[in-house]
Amino acid sequence: MKNKLIYLAVPYSHPDRRIREQRYYEVTKFAGELMQEGYLVFSPITHSHPIACHVDLPKDFEFWERFCLEILKRCDELWVLCLPGWTTSVGVRAEIAKAKELGMEIVFVNESDEDDVDVAISCLM
């Protein structure tokens, strides 16, 4: 249902700034595509990456955890964009655990399905 608020998770933290930038770009593009399709989307990386860069805040989940999990509680569904590293991401794993605790629907989206945002597939955990 497109009236539900989606929290769009993706791996982000990485020691290489270029990888963080690429992840930011990919999730922001995908969030925009979902919005073009009429979905209500909150992408924590799209929101917090520019803030962290402009005021030199930490780029790790430990710093952002309280903010992210509080926003997640206000959403209806958790969608995970399965970019490389998603299964080992501390942040994504915490977001999945919180969504399960809340009884929230969790949708795993394979990055190769970006052209058809209505197609979600289960990724192996």
C-alpha cells in the first residue's frame, strides 16, 4: 500500500569515503524513484549524510542509532535496499531487529530490481 510510511535502510558506514558517497547516492536515487511512484519514503542516509558532512558529525551507526530507531518506530514498514554489505551492516541489522520487535513488515529489495519498484524479493539473511 502506497499510503504507508516506508523507512528505507541501506548499509552506509565504511572507512572509505567513496563507498559512503556511493551508498548515499544509490539510496537517494532509489528513494526518489519510489517517491515518483507515489510511495511515502524516509531515507535516513539521504537525510543524515549531508548533515554529517556539513557539520563534521560521526558517520557511524553508533552516533545515529538513537535518531534512526526513533524515526523507524514512527514508520509503517522497513524496506532494506540490499546493496553489498547489507547483511553485515551494524545499522541495517539493528533496524531489522527493531522492526521485528515492533511487528513491522520488512521488505528486502534487490538493487537489480530498481527499475520496477513494485518488485521486492527476499534476500538471504
